[in-house]
Amino acid sequence: MELMTPSWSNPELESFRDAVRRFVASEIAPHGERWRAQQHVDRELWHKAGAMGLLAADIPEEYGGSGGSFAHMAVVFEELGYAGDMAFGLHVHAIVAHYLLNQGTEEQKNRYLPQLASGEMVAAIAMSEPGAGSDLKGIRTTAVRGSDGYRLNGSKTFISNGYLADVILVVAKTDPAAGAKGISLMLLETRDNPGFRVGRILEKVGQKGQDTCELFFDDAHVPLANVLGEEEGRGFAQLMTELPYERTIIGVAGVAAIERALRLTVEHAKERKAFGQALIEMQNTRFVLAEIKTEATVARIFIDRCVEDMLAGRMDTVRASMAKYWISDLQCKVVDQCVQLFGGYGYMLEYPIAQMYVDARVQRIYGGANEIMKEIVARSL
């Protein structure tokens, strides 16, 4: 089944896609089962992806990146989606790189971005807490300033890349009495930081190869120069500015998953026979697949427009929220329909469609729960 060529693509990007596809096929796809068992990817993968220029494909060359655009990162996330990978935490890594690029000082960019681009450092972002998820104003982690830096106290949970992370962008309160204006983003280095501790790798429903952890801070040290942008109280504004990048990535990955689910199910429906005929010859199967094909096409056209808006610098919070909620909802719906067409085989984890089913559900939660996305859209009316 032929996929639509993205409207934003060009020969250079398609050549890049071929290289990414080969890398994913050789360095990622064969290891999925092992990574799910150990609950994290190999550290070596980060170095290999850095050498390929995949970790910071849209970061300027002056900071160690590949000098590409958002389209290059979209290609990477599509190819990971087409291969069914949900273990490699590149999305979070890329998000932190963009916080640094757009909100960091020159010193912060020069210190961290080259190491993120090479894979020498793995990045994570710590927002969610046991008592605060999408409502970031409710966080309780504090950063108290002293003569030699900040002392970070509190805990975070559901942190992707938490096990392997070398630098973590921590959302903390530097002025608990100031509400949203008292939130700051802190760059915490995990190496040789005795006040920092990684808890257990959390046992999730899906995405088991992704190292999602609890983090604990007990007077963890953050240098004075490691407040993002070196200005306290700007954290909430920085988050609101950068979240569209994250939510558009979720949309890109979601459309790739929808297209993959359709391809796998069409192949199965052509091969599987019931009552003397192939499944695809049955009207119910054909109608369900026709609906999915139509929805996949609509989603592709929508996400392509979102990518074009990102490239043009006009992607806003409302459009990104639409993409995040609608595509992730559709992804879960489509994959569920495909599992049904696979029958009993669709419930067996040895079949990719079953793995896609358990991996998809969290798309509607992380990056901001879909209910929050709808509230953002509603406020624009």
C-alpha cells in the first residue's frame, strides 16, 4: 500500500529519509524485544544516532547540530513510527534541545547543545509530580537559592529518559508565593550530584522499552548559571512557548502509526481467509478499511499543514493542541479497529498490531492530557 508523500518533502529530505530508514532498520528495529525486557535502550544507540546527525537534526551547526529544519526531525519521527519503535526517547531529547536553543543563554547553548547533538549527554524534562500532572501550577518541587547555587528538593514521576539522563530540565518553584510567575526551569546535571536519585523504572502498560522513571531531589545542586535563560520566574512562559513543538511531534508520530496500522491490516486482510474467502473480500472489512484509509488521508493532510506551519514559524498553541488531541484520539481508535480485524492474533504481542495497541494509549495523556488540549482550543473560540 503506497503512502502519501508529505507535501513538505523534497528530494533532499527523501534522501535523508532513506538514510534514516536504513539506520532504524539496522540499529533499532532488531533490538525492540530486548529493550522492552531491560526497560531502556542501549546507551550506545545514543552515540550512534548522534554520529548519524539524528539527535539534533534541526539545531544549527554552530551548536553542533545538523543545521536542518523541523522537516528533518519530522522525517526521523515518521520513520521511527513506521518501524513501530516507541523505546528510543529522542522526542524528549529534541524537546530539551529546543528549550535550550530558544530560551537558553549563549553559554548554556554552547555548553549543552553540542553534547546533546553527539549523544554524549542524554536529556530529559521533569514536569509531572505525584500530585501534579497537566496542572503545572500545582507543582511542589522547590529550588532555593544560596551563595553557591540552588538546592532542589522534591520529586518527579513519569519521566521519560529518566534512567539514562545526564541533564534534566526540571520545572521547580523558585518563589512559591508568586504562582505561575514563581516557576523556573533548572538545568540539573545528574553526574556526581549526590542530592539526585533515580527511582525505579516504572512498569507501564506499553512503551516498555522507554526508561520512564521516578526522580528524587534531596538538596540536589544546580549552579546559579543553570536557570534556563538565567532569569528566575520565566519558567511558565517558557513552557507555553515551547509546548507546540512537543505537541506537533506527537501528531507527526501519531499519523505515522495510523499509516502503519492501516498497512499491516490491509496485508493481513488480503492473506487471512474466513468462510472460504479473504477477509478483504468481506464487505464489513472493506468498509472499515475504507473508513480508516479516509481518516488516515485527512490526518496526513492536517499534519502536513502543521509541519508547514512549523517550518514557516506560524504554528501556534491552538493548532498544536488540535493536532495533539485529534490525531492521538484517532490513533487509538484506528489501532483498536485494526486489532479487531486481526481477531485473536491481534491480541498476541508477537504481532506488531498488538504492540501498537498498548503503545498508543499514552499518546492521549502525555504532552498535556487531551482534555487540556480541548480546553486550550475552547478558549480560542
